[in-house]
Amino acid sequence: MATLAFSAPNELQELLGTRLKRLRLSRNLDQRTTAEKAGISEKALRNLESGRGSTVETLLRVLKALDHLQGLDMLAPEASVNPLELLRQPKPPQRVRRPRKQNSVG
């Protein structure tokens, strides 16, 4: 897997477009069929696949048309544990505390 940490946004768009094109081809779909299935123009699909800019809606429509919406989980995973919430929770007791004896005055 290529490292994406230091890639410029335009390089990432090109990489995403290339991967979407490979996914489309692996499904044996041409651009026309995919665009029709996604409800977008062929030009919008060509722009997305070439990394020349697109909309999030176009990306989502193409992922759905390619039956690959699970790609969203990789792109923006659901947070299962919020680290800030862990910090806010009180720490469990570390030892047993016995009640103090009260002095009886009589």
C-alpha cells in the first residue's frame, strides 16, 4: 500500500480516481454504464477517475453504482471509543476505604 501521509491533495485525487477506475474495470463495467447506473454524466465520471476534481455526491453515487459503499467505512470510520470520554470518566478506586470510627461522647 502506498503511503499517503505526505501527498498533496491533487495527488490524492489522482490516486482515488485511479483506484475507482480499477474497481470499475474489475466489475467489467464501462464508463457509460457506470455513469448511467450512478445517475451522473460520463464527463463527471471521467473527471472523477482522472483526479480532475469532483463532488462528494459524485463520489458517493459512483461507489454505490459499483456496489462498494463499504469503502466509506475505510474513508471515514465510525469512532468506537472516544478518547476524550475515557479521560472524563472517574478512575476506579485503587483500594478499599473503611469508614472512620466516630468518637462517642457520653
